[in-house]
Amino acid sequence: MDNIKKEYRELDLFEIFQMLLRHWWIILLSGLLCGLAAFTYSKFAVVPQYTSVTKIYLSNKLTENQTNPTPSTELIKDYEEMVKVELF
């Protein structure tokens, strides 16, 4: 065991980049496999846990001074229809 000579070699930044470029396909493949594993886990193993509540107050009462509906009161009818439509 005393006869074993240990040699250490320093790597500079240029040599590290050369090694990365030489093995680009391993880096790309490992990234794709990790992305596929994360997608599969999130799609099939994780149960979504969220709720959403929306409250909208619409009023179309005319004041004493208004005899004709204003554009804002006309928009209320459009908003009522939009709320009834499901997006998804």
C-alpha cells in the first residue's frame, strides 16, 4: 500500500466545458428523463387539492334621476350571461 502513488490533477474551466460538450447527449437525455418522470408523477400520482369561490354583485336599479338605461346598466345583462357560461 505504501507503493501506491496518488496524483491529483487540476481542471480549469475550459476543460470542464469540453467534458460537458463531449457528453452533451447524456445531459440532454437525463434532462428529458427527469422531465418525463416529473410530468408522469404530477399527472397520475398527485391529486389536485384546490377550491375556488367567486361572488359577483350585479345591480340594475335605476335612480330617481335616470329615465333611460345607461350603458353600465346595459352591460349588466351581458355580465349575467357571461357568468352562466362554463369556461372548462
